[in-house]
Amino acid sequence: MKTETTASAAKAKFLGPRLAGWVALAIVACALPFLVSGYHTFQLTLVLVYSIALLGLNMLTGYNGQISLGHGAFYALGAYTAAILMNSLDVPYWATLPASAAICLVAGFLFGLPALRLEGLYLALATFALGVTMPPLLKYRHFDALTGGSQGIVIIKPDPPFGLPISQDQWLYFFTLVIVVALFALARNLLRGRVGRALVAIRDHPVAAEAMGVNSAMYKSMTFGVSAMYTGIAGALGAIAVQFVAPDSFDIFLSISFLVGSVIGGISSIAGAVFGGAFIVFVPNIANQISKAAPWAIYGVFLIGFMYLMPGGIVAFLHIAAERIKRRMRKSSS
Amino acid sequence: MKLKQIITPAALAIGVVLASAPAFAAKHYGPGVTDSEIKIGQCMPYSGPASAYGEFGKAHEAYFKMINDHGGINGRKVDLISLDDGYSPPKTVEQTRKLVEQDNVLLIFGSLGTPTNSAVHKYLNAKKVPQLFVATGATKWGDPKHFPWTMGWQPSYQQEGRIYAADILKNHPHAKIGVLYQNDDYGKDYLKGLVDGLGAKAKTMIVKEVSYETSEPTIDSQIVALKGSGADVFVNITTPKFAAQAIRQAYDIGWKPVQYLNNVSNSIGAVLKPAGLEKSVGIISSTYYKDAADPQWANDPGMIKFKEWMKKYLPNGDPSDNFNVIGYAQAETMEHVLKACGNDLTRANIMKQAAHIKNLELGLLLPGLKVNTTPTDFFPLGQLQLEKFDGKEWKLIGSVMGK
Amino acid sequence: MSTFLAQVFSGLVTGGVYASLALALVMIYQATHHVNFAQGEMAMFSTYLAWSLIHAGLPYWLAFALTVLISFVGGVVIERVIIRPVENAPVLSVVVVFIGLLVIFNSLAGWIYTYTIKSFPSPFPSQPLSGFEYISPHGIGAICVTLFVLVLLYAFFRFTPLGLAMRAAAQSPASARLVGIRVGWMLALGWGLAAAIGAVAGMMVAPIVYLDPNMMSGVLLYAFAAALLGGIDSPGGAVVGGFIVGVLENLVGAYVIGNDLKLSLALVLIVGVLVVKPAGLFGRTLVTRV
């Protein structure tokens, strides 16, 4: 009897502050677009978009150990799918998301199959090749009618539905926020359960995992597919937010930014994706303000500095810091 | 009686003058303007694959610094906020929105790049923010009917392509043309102009079209392919680094076609010298400005002023790089528009003044060329002249073409 | 036929460019088991240093030697100061540090030297050899220099005790320490040598492609592909890989699919080879005990 009450009391004590934390976060997230300008709301929407893309990459590289230097290609695929559907077929913006998701899921899976043979550096090269290939493919003159070629495609920003009295920027923010919550919840369920354990097992001890009956090939290809799907959905949302797609926006530097963002946020974590998204949106601007002459040098210094301070990423750093604080509190109370 | 007849109209006249006097001194300010300052903004590729074009932004900044040192425009200092977009359209959208919504600039001046400017084209027109003197030669910027707030500056790429086509048809009617072009909007726009200019003969005259990406280290292979196609006229649509490679490689492998070089890359100092002056003899190009390394302009007052400006305000820049010449001229045009606005610095008046530029002469334009706009013609510069390189300088040939 | 030969030779010259940077990548991999993505930018920066020296009046070979020396020292310093703190961090964190270095060098070069292209002199005669117009003397010279560096590198790793110590330090740092090898300094030495090789690569490449801050960004991708194609632990493989990539890219572009997609097709082919031979053409397949 006593243990049950203490257990449930402990659970309540545990859930209480955590739940409060989530509620506070939700309130802040919903209030922000009304407190800041349209431009900042746009930036926050981009942070959310990139966090979805980075979550996809985290799944693949962080949880499953398959490095990808080419996720920008899936982002581009999702973006162009949305753009072409909206532009040529007048598909409503929200319907482009499932389409992008489906196409990228299949594309990712198909890429993951031959990639099964490749490991480490060689997989890095293969994904690098994918990332580098995307702009020329998008500019290929025989696809011009579909893709708009180098000129790109202009997209019309969606209006809030049901005549809601909010701006387009604010609507897009909330739309993206809902998608983020849904996708993050889905990822959490996947990664905290059997699937997640299988992925980590494949990453850390592939031979042992196989010996234990984990179907490594299927898991690895499926992970590629799901990871591509997440990044593809992000691409579609990004295209709608920016209202423009052009081939050279999706070059190899985008893929590298994704990797950088993932690592800085915390590559084997879900929350890390949001930190990473914030990093790649805001830090270049901060660097620009610090130095007009060589802003990317400052950005590079930031990268190196972050890796010195937080080699496991921001999330890992926060965990360590939280542990230290907890220990100090316990010490002082005992 | 007589006195009354004089006094009443006089009183009326004085009354009218007094009533309208406030309008004369009246100041109408748009966003970003105060009694002492005008804020304007732009996006430039200071990083990324197109970082070579960041030099334009540096030239713009240096020009306005000089203007400010001399008291500004109508007593107001010009504050140019130049942000890096890395030639990435999503970043351009972000930075432009920052300039318009956070920094409250009066107008966007001279942002560079076709995809980057395309990304904010609709936004700026919807927000009624002047998008002036866009630094690309795409044809779409001169469309006042659909985009009344956007204006280009330089002669369009397509126009230049057509001029070369006309010259080929006139002087080399049986030519076999080989084209090297950069695989993006800039290269394809030129190519379109060339093809349009050749008309029905395009299909038979163009024997080989080869493209390249800016990420490629060299284009030697493309030149080899062009030589192998038997072309005897070479239309060279490349940016400076690749133009230098193309000119040198063509010479080194013994291919001596009649070469037309696009005017983005005809700088003696930045392209022909690295390629080799003796290897560039005979190249035909077109221009609307004076080449900074051309000895024939050494004593030209406009050029002297430019060189002094470079020494003082852009000491790290390359004085023979024509990017600085173009940047200077663009900023000078902007200065003219701002000056013409007087104290009415609203966005509407800015566009009005920009659409009514009459016969503006700039120190660095070719003699005889003038900047002209009307409410239906949003191409400030529409004239070009052909020129031929003789190993030392660009010799102007023919007459000024275009409007 | 002559066009075909011309394409092949042109491919060999560009292949030599890729091979020389690939050698630097292999060097640093053999010494540290990391692929330094900043290698290209470091090479470009070294070349700018050489340019400054030449412009200050130094004769070519003196500037060349000084640049190689300065680059070597620079490499050592970078390893000891910047890489050392993250030596034990996860691989991807080290990759981010490399990317940071890449961006810093590129931005600094652009700031100091501007983006206008600069000519870089070649130590080889400029007139084509009589009758053989397919390849310039500089092209031949650059290939010879690459091969010479390759031989030196091979000899160093295979026949000198220092080279052996470096390979040991990279493969098994713990065991190497037990034998008395100062692993930290082996890593630094590896970085220094890679930087020196990169400097040579840059100075051979610049006369062909012209010196500007983005000179090496395109080359890095090809060098990476070449190094992996040949086998990341084989210097000879890297050089062969470089030549193959150069010629393949030219032939694919000229005869198969046109320039638009030649890079994509070339990479697809390389990845195809790697799927069949995952350790590269000349790499050693690692057999790990479970």
C-alpha cells in the first residue's frame, strides 16, 4: 500500500513540473506570432520548418548511424513537389504535404536500398553525390516545362481559412506548428519504442543486432525512407513559406547546413532538431552583425566554439548541466 | 479704380504664393527618412558561389560613403544597409523582409541576382516598396504594367545576345556558331537573345551549345568539344573566371574562332589580363561603360574621378575590375533619383522620379550614352556599342545601338 | 579522333588536379582517420600566401618552398590548437569543426584578397611542346609533380620508421602509446604534411583555374570522390582515382550525356563501383573481428 502511494506520488511529482513545462512551452509558442512582427514570425516559421528537416536527419544519422551529406536533395524534392502541384495543378497547399511525404518516402527508401552496401565515408560520398546532383537535375533543360528551369517557380502564399482575423504569416506559423507537433509526437513514439531500440542497436552493434533477429536491411532502408519523408515535408512547408523555389537554393551547402544544425542541436535527440533549426536560421544573422567584412569567418568560429563547449550537441549539454544542478541541489539539501 | 485693379490681382497672387509656400517647404517622408538620413537596403551575395559579385555591394557602400562625406543628398546622409544573402533565394526573402519590416528602409537598391530578386519580386510590389536598379540583366525587370515598383538598370542580356546575332548575320552569314554558356538564368537568357536574334537561321548556324556549372573547376573540356565541332564563331557567355579560362584554353589548343564575349566578363584587368592580352586579340564584345584598365580613358575626367574615389574609399578593391565601375555608375544613378525627389521622399515619388529620368549622363558611361526612363520604359540603359580588343584597348566599332 | 584524344588529355590534366588534392585527403586520413573537409580551402589559402610572396618580389621557387614550409607549420599548429580539444569527440562533431575551418578560410581569403581572380605563375614553360598540342607543358609538369609527391608519400609511409609510427598512431592509438609513440605529435605531423601537400596542389592548380577564394570548392568534391574510388587508405589509389574521375567526367560530358548532367552521371558511376567494391579499387577490405 505504502509503496503504491509513494510511487504514484513520485510519479505525480515527476509529471507535475514536466507537464507544467510543456504547457508553458505551448503557451509561448502560440503567443509568439502575436507578439513579434511579421518578419520575425516568418523567421520562426523557418525555424520550425528546418527542425522538421533536421528531425529527419537525426533519425537517420543520429539514431541509425547512417551518415547523410545529401539531405538537401530530399528537401528540394519535397519543395518542388509542392511547387509544381500548386503551380501547375492548382492543388491546395495543404494537400501538397501528403504528396511530398509520399514521394520522398519512396525516394528515400529506393536510395536506402543500394546504400545498404555502403558504410561510413563511402555512404557519405554517395549521399554527397545525391546532394550535389540535385541542382543540375532541377535545371535539366528537358524538365524545364515542369520545373521552370533556372527561373524557378513562384508560389502564392495561402490565406488563413474560414476568414480568421490573422495575417498570412501567422496562419502559416500555426499551420507549421501543428505539423511539427504531430510529426515530433510520431517520431517520439517510434524512437522511444521497439523501432528506436532496433535502430540504435543497428547503429552501435550491427552484427549483434542481426544475430538477435533485427532485420537490419529492412530497418535501414525504411529509416532512410522515413527520414527522407520528414525532410520532404519540411521542404514543402519551406517552399510555401518562402513562396519561391529555384534550383540553386538547394545546393550542397544546404545539405551541409542540415548536418551542422543536427550536430549542434544534438544529433541523437528529438529536441535537438529544434535547437539546430534555430541555430541555422539565427546564427548567420548574428555573425553578420558582428562582422560585416567576413561574417562566415565568425560563423565558423561559432561552429568550432559550440563543438568545444558542447561536443554532444546542445541537448546533451543541457542534460549535463541539468544533472550538475540537480546534484548540487541534492548536496546542499542533504 | 486703377489702383484697385492692380491691388486685387496682386493680393490674390501674393495670397496664392503664401498659401502654396508651405507646400514648397513641405517635407513628405516615407519610411526610413528623417531630416538627416535616408535608409536604403539591398541584398548581396557576399558569400557562397556567387561571392565574386559581392564586389558590387562594396562599391555601392563606398560610393555612398563618398556622398556622405560631401554632405549627403539634399543635406541627408544615405545609410545603405547591405545584407548577405549568399545567392540563396530563401535567405534573400528573409533579409529583404528584415530590411522592409524591421529596418524600415525607404527602398531596395541594386540587389543582385535573378533568382534572388525573383524571390522577392511579388512581395516588394505587393508592399509597394521600390525595387530599383536591380543588378541583373534579366528582361523581366522592365515590366511596369505588372510590376510598377520594380526597375532594372543595365541593358538586358537578351538585348545583348540579339546584338551579337545581328552582327554575326551581317559579317559572318555562313558561320558555324559554337556557344558556351553558364547553366543558369543568366546564361540561358543570353542564349535566348542570341537564338531569337538569329531567327530562322539559328537551327542551322548554331552547331554546338555547351554549358557548364559554376561548381566545375575548369571548362577546358567544353572548349575542346567546341573546337571539335568545327565552329568558327565562338559566343562566349561566361562569368569572369570562366571567361579567362575559355579565352586562354581556346588559344592554347589552337582554336582561333571569331569570338563574341558577353559584357559581364570583358574587363581588361579582371579577365583579359589573366587570360593573356595577346590571346584576347580580336575578341568582340559590347559595352555601355568605360573599361577601367583601358588606356584610352586614362585622361577622361569621369575615369580620373573614379580612380581617385577607388584610392580613397575602396583601397582594397581592384581598380581595374569593371565591377567597381558598374557599381559606381549604379550608385550614381540612385543618387540622381534621390536628389530629384527633393524633400518629397515618399516611395511613390521615388518611383515617379525613377520613371522620369531624362538624358542623364554618368561619368563612366560611354560618351553619347544616356540614362532614360519613361513610365512605360523601365529599362534605364538600353544602348550598347560593339567593341573589339586590339591587344591593348577596346576599340569601339560601329555605332551606338538600341534606343 | 583528335577531339577524343584532346578530351582524354584534358581529363588527365584536370585529373591530376583532383589527384593532388586527393593525396592530401589520403594523407590526413592515414594520419588521423578523419577526412578533412577543409583541406581544399587550406590549400587555396596557402596558394594566396604564395601569391603574396611572389608579389612582394620573391622568385617563384623560393616562394614555393617558403609556402610549403609555412603551410606545414600552419597544419601542425591547427592540429595542436584547434583539433586537439575535440580529439575525443564524436566523429560528426569533428566534421563540424572541419566545416567551421572551411568556412573561416574561405571567408578570410575573400576578405583579404577580394574575389577578383588573380593569375598565378607557372614554373613550367608556356609554349606548347612542338607538335604535341594536346597538353600544355604546365599540364605535364603538374602531373609529374603529383606523381613525384605520390612516390615520396608512398616511400615515407612504407619505408620510414616515422611513417610507420604515424600509421600505427592512426590505426590504434592506445597500442601505439604503449609502444612509446607520441600519438598527439603524430597527428600534428600528419596535419602538417597534408597541409604541405595541399599547398603544392594549390600552386599546381592555380595556373590552370585561376586563383580566387572559391578555386578549390569544386575540386574538393572530385578529390573526395577520387580518394574514395581509389581506396581512402591508398595514396596510389587516390592518384589513379583522380585520373579516372577526370577522364571519365570529360568523356561522359562530351559523348554520353552532355554537360548538364555529367557530374551526376560520373558520381552515379563512382557510387556504383563502390557498391560493387566497397573499399574502393585499391583499398584494403577491413576484416573486423566480432
